[in-house]
Amino acid sequence: MESNIQLLTLYILSFIISAGGAFLTVKFGHKFLLMDIPNQRSSHSFAMPKGGGIGILASFIYASFALSTPKSLLISGVILSVVSILDDIKDISVKIRLSIQLICSIIFLFGILFYRDVPKEAYPLFLILPIFIIGTINFYNFMDGIDGIAGIAGVIAFGLLSYYGYTNDKPLSLVYLNLSLSLSCAGFLIFNFPSAKVFMGDVGSVLLGFLFGAMALLFASSVLDVLCILSFLFTFYADELTTMAVRLKNKEALMKAHRKHLFQLFANELKISHWKVSLYYGIIQLFVGASVIFLRNKGEVFIFILLLLYFLIFSAASYYIRRKIKSAA
């Protein structure tokens, strides 16, 4: 088991490495064509370095070796991140990105079979689990649209995962890795919140989405575990699902970039400061996750109903705000 000094060193270096990666991107991103040029779908009005999440990747690689975490998790995460860096420099087609995400999901899931004692009755689930992982990857990526939102979500989601894992006897190496990821997101936020000097880019958001989906599967040993863990990223799932419903109703292509997420409407149409919107989302995310952890002993049916209630409240608020904006247009 890692000593307290080793763990403290891991956490400090995770923060520093991530912050260092963001700092280097601020200074040299333009030399590597890592610039986000605003367009009609952007929530910013001037060119900004992107790819600052490369520090989170470096921190994840360091922590993975230090903690001897599953190799399939590391390999899949690195492949996704390398493709994402290339996508940050020059757009890669949706088909290629989704294909790589599918391959990496399968690599990771095969690794689970060696890492965990999976009952044979659960094997059929492995046919649909890649959809969950790919969905979470893209949900996280799509939600990375204003200053601070992806970083704050990462601090809270992986922090809650670490606490949940520690209090429910999950593998300590993964508990420590999640706390390391939470601190990595905090390091990145130095240059992204309250006012961004650099964007996370796909290299960060795709990696974090993959890692959250992967951790959900590594930690889950019951339906109750799954429900609790999904609550830790509640705002991202809720905003993306309600926005998808709106876009499907309007017969829009789901993979096409847009500015119709609720957080984007707050920032762009209602002109609320980015940092305020991101902070509000973080507070809601923390409240939902903490309340679910506190009420976990009520059982899976209670938690499911609670999350459904939270989602209905979010959906009602989304509907009201969208209708208000449409009527004012």
C-alpha cells in the first residue's frame, strides 16, 4: 500500500503537472496550431489556445504508472487522447472519431474481464456497454463549451468517485487515481476559471468523459452503485439528454455543433457570465451527488426515484427557460 508521503506527492504532482500543461499551452499553443477560432456556434469572441487538457493527460499517465492501475484503462485513455490532440489541431471526421472510441471501449472492456471477477451471466452486457462509454465521452466533450464548466465538473465528479470508492470498499488504487484526476482538473482550472486563458480541448474533455464512464464500470457491482455513480455527473447527463430531445424534435443532426445546451443559453442568450453558469452547474452537481451518497442506504428504488425527480425538475427548468428565450426573440 502506498504511504501517506507517496500519496501526498502523487496528489501534489498531479495538480502541478496539469497546471504546467495548461501553462505551456497558453504560451506555445499557437505554434502547434492549437488555437480555437470563434465561429457562429462559439461562446467566445476571440481566438484562444486550446488543448490545455494535455496536462490532465500527462497527470493521468503519471498516476496510472504510480498506482499500477489497469493497463487497458491507460492504453485506451492514451489512444483516445492522441487522436483528440490531432483533432484539436486538424478536425478528424466524426466516423473516424467514433470508430476509435468504439475500439478503445472494447480494449478497456476486455481488460475488465482480467481485472475483475465478472460472472458469465453479465457477459451479454458487454455488447451494450461500449454505447454507454461512447455516450459519456461525447456528453462530456459536448458540454465543454464555456469557461470552467468541464474543469469544475471534473473536480466534483472524480472527487465524489474517490469518496464513494473509499467508503464502499472499492480498489484503493482506483480511489487514489480518482482523487488524482480531481486534483488534475483543479490544476487546469487555474488557467481556465473564472476567465479562460486556455481551453481544455478534446484532449482533455474526451479523456475525462472516457475515464468517468470507465470508472463507473470498474466501481459498479450493483444497480445501486450504477445509479449513485451516474449522479456524480448529473448536470452533464441531464443537460445533454434534454438538449438531444429538443434537437430530435426539431429534426437536427445530433453530431453537428450547436449552441442549444441549457448552459449555452444561459451564457449566450441570457448573457450570464461564464464563471457564474459553470459555478451554478457545479453546485447542482455537488448537491445531487452528495445527496445520493447520503441517502444511499435507502436502496436502489429510492435512489432511482430521487434521480428521476431531479431530472424532471431540471427538464421543467430547461423547458421554461427555452420557452422564455423563444418568446423574447
